[in-house]
Amino acid sequence: MANDDDALEMLLSDPETDPRATYVLEPDDVAHLVARVVAATGAPGHTAHSPLTGAPLAAVPRSAAQDAARAAGLARAAQRDWARVAPAQRARVLLALHDLVLAEQSDILDLIQLESGKARASAFEEVADVAQVSRHYGLRGPGYLRQRRVPGMLPVLTQARVHHRPIGVVGVIAPWNYPLTLALADVLPALLAGNGVVLKPDEQTALSALWAADALERAGLPAGLLQVVVGGAEVGSAVVDAVDHIVFTGSTATGRIIARQAGERLIGATLELGGKNSMYVAADADVEAAAAGAVRACFSNSGQLCMSIERLVVHADVADAFLPAFVARVRAMRLGGDLDYSADMGSLVSAAQLERVAAHVDDAVARGARVLTGGVHRSDVGELFYAPTVLADVPADAVCAREETFGPVVSVTVVPDDDAAIVAMNDTEYGLNASVWSGSAAHGRALAARVEAGTVNVNDGYAAAWGSVAAPLGGWKASGLGRRHGREGLLGLTEAQTVVVQRGGRHVSLDALFTLPEGKGQALLSTGLRALKALRLP
Ligand code: NAD
């Protein structure tokens, strides 16, 4: 990362001649966003630097731990009225946000690229995702929340209904890798369910999250319901202490800390954590399509994607055709940091991330892995760029064989048959996403049924499952708890309440049944229970 003097020099460069000058955020343009942070007046600010240029972005106030409690109090006060608003009316805010995000995409795409360093095509995935999620919940959410009649204890006499009530205030802690998507993916269903929200984005990408909060209010969300605090672990931990349910997206290590804290408070926790995802190219796969799909699956967002493929498993029968086709496509990838669609892959987000990626590759090579392409820091493109990298013969004791790299690095393993492929795919503590390529949908489905992962894409890497927002998305094993998207993602942010009305007055009341003399009530109930089963009443 450039030091501040370099960055200042860049800021002062002539905007007529230096194209990077367009990368500078004007303080006046973001002042209304920065003002949204819940922090004490005069609180020290944090200035993130753009991974693309090293230039400082904007000073964002840092919240203190007590600001998280204050934010929760403000959200709680606003939530009381919001809980009384009909779900269909709440849904209108989501549908308005859908239109707004698509209409203003060029602004938010710039901001996402500046904060995260990603290519514009990867930034657009975030815009598309927000449109998908807001449309789905805007149209289907009120139906998911509708009360449900279920069979009561006594047919006809006992009427049972299940309601989905708001929990209160939901905390959302988000990482830096999808700053817009992960600021909204859980906030939208939380709000639709009638909750208030405290959002804590990563400090590197706070402006995108603040843009999302601002856009929601412009879409009609009442003021106060969504509060944003900015800071690191200390503030995140204070959020967990102040809310009634926590949604955390981030590393498995931090997820375990948050789960312990939520357990102590007996609040619910939805945890979307890391992955070491695999993709299998079966013997009957279309090899060219699989090679093109693997490029997107492994290197979208520079591999800094929880659903990204880091392990390629290839059937021996197609390895000689697949590998050269894949490597040729990887070599042809365009790296760049322009605020347009000219690059296939952008930079990494930070010097720490670059260091981690290089360390994983160097460790694997030192233990005998072969570099099929990449394996180098691309400082010629920019300070935080790393070449998309394909490794073969990665030994089992290499760090990248087991740990999530979270960068543009994939290892290739050749297997003799499907059974060996399934063993290789499941040989990980994680279970987030997987991909299977086959010429037959039936074969693909049969393989998917044997994979231990929350999502399995057949003939795609990750986008098909991610974009199928009506279906639940989340991790097995160490990849998480709970689900986002679909009915599950919305109802997981509610409290179920069962309301049972016993009709019929005193002569059929349960009290009367239980107070019959000498076990007569129990005998009657036993007869009734046998009858219910015989009549197949559930
Ligand atoms: P991280 O766990 O370091 O940080 C994530 C967030 O948690 C940040 O906002 C951070 O400030 C906050 N935080 C850190 N320590 C905390 C603590 N003790 N208490 C409360 N908050 C705390 O993760 P990261 O490195 O920023 O993100 C990358 C990770 O996120 C990868 O492992 C990736 O797989 C995962 N991820 C998962 C999904 C998913 O849906 N499963 C999506 C995106 C990213």
C-alpha cells in the first residue's frame, strides 16, 4: 500500500493528465453518507485507501462501543411503529430500492470499485444481487410472513395459527468482499419482517454500506430504523451485545467468537462463514464450457468470494482436454483497475490479503506444487494485483490444501472416477458451495446428492445458486449456521408465535376432559388418539 505522501501526490496530480484523478472522492459528495454514522461528535475518523491507487478515500467517523448500544436504542424506538405497518406496505420500500439501485448503478459501481478494488463486472454482480433480493422479497415476502393455520390438538375445536412476529433489533455484521450485497442481503428481509437493524460494515468498505442505507431511506424506509456503526472487532462485539439477533458474514474464526457471545446472551445467530469450495469436471462434461465456467468460478472478485472455487477435481478421461483449455483461458484474462468493464479481474482488497495469497502459493510451491500459470505479484498492473493462479500436485500438508485462501488461487486434482471425486470434494471441514459439470442433468443431480455443501451448482460455478434467491443459501459444517435467501432467510429473522384458540365452551374444554373421574378422561383421550391416527389426521 502506498504511504500517505504518495497518495497525496496522486491527489494533487493534474486531473487533466492523470486519469487516476477521477478516482478521487470529493468530500462534499460523500458528506451526507459520512454523517449517517452513529458516533460521538468529533469522534476520530478512519480513512480507508483505495486498493486501486492507494489514494485516501474519505474520513469516516469511528463509532465507539457505546455507540452500538445507542444505535440499537434508536432502531428499537423506530421499530415499534414499523412493526405495526402491514408487510405489503413494508415491501414497497424494497421494490422502490430495486428501481433505485438499477437507475443509480454507475454511482454505486464506482464506489464499490474504489473501496474494494474489484473489476466492474464483479461490482455489477452486487447490483444485480440487490435487485434480485429486493424484487423477490418485495413480491414474495409478505406471503412468506402470512399467518398459517395448522392442525390443532382437537379437530374442529382447537384452532391453531402460527404467526411470524418481528424479533426486535437485528444486528448485521458484514465483511469487505461484497460491500453492497452484504450490506443489504440480510438487512432487507430483517426490515421486511418488521425489525429495526444495526449494520456494522467493514471499515474498508463503509461508504458502500452507507450508500445502501441512504438509498433505502430514499426508497421510503422511515428514518431511524436502520442505523450504521463503523469500526472493527470491538464495535462488532458491542453490536452483538445490544441486539436481539445477530447475522454475521465473515471468517469461520470470527464466527465462532460471535456464536459463543450470542450463546451466552441466548440470542439467535445466523452465521455465513468461509468455504474451501470444489468443482468437479466429470467424464461426460462439455470441456470447453467447463473451462470457461471454471474461470468465472475461481477468479470472479479476484477469488475473494465465499462461494469461489479453490479446488478443481477433474476426471482423468477429460483432464488432457480440460486443463490446457482452462489454463489458456486463465492466461488470457485481462487484469486492470479502471472504472469500466475493460478488465476481467481487479486487485486484491489490501496488502494483508496480498500477503496471504502469496504466502499460500509460496508454501505450496515449497512443498512441491507446480505452478501451471500465475503465481506472481502483478505490480506492473498495480500494487495489490496478483496473477490468477493454477496449481497442480498440491500436497495434502500445504496450507492452501485445507485453509481458505480467499484469493485468485485454485489447485487441480485428477481423479480416476466419480467415487474418488466425491471423496476429494468432501475432504474439507467446510461445506458452503460446490460445482459439478456433466453432460447429463441426471448425472449432475446424482453427484450433487453426495456432496456435503449448502449449495451445489450443476454446470455453473456459483452464480446460479447465488442468484436463485427463492432458495436458501448457506453453509454446512464449519461454513455456517442458518440460511439467507428464500422463505428460510426471511422467517429466520422472525419469532414464531403459536396462537391457539379453544372453541366450544365449558362442555368441551380441556379442563373438563382432564377432570373426569377415575381416568375416564384419559381413556377418552386414548380412544381419540387412536382415531386420529386411523383417520390419518396429522
Ligand atoms: P472477518 O471475520 O475478519 O470480519 C468480518 C466482519 O466482522 C468485519 O466487519 C469485522 O470488522 C467484524 N469482526 C471481526 N472480529 C469481530 C469480533 N470479534 N466481533 C464482532 N465483529 C467482528 O472476515 P473478513 O476477512 O473480513 O471476510 C472474509 C471472510 O468472510 C472469508 O472467510 C469469507 O469466506 C467470508 N464470507 C462468507 C460469506 C458467506 O455468505 N458465507 C460471504 C462473504 C464472505
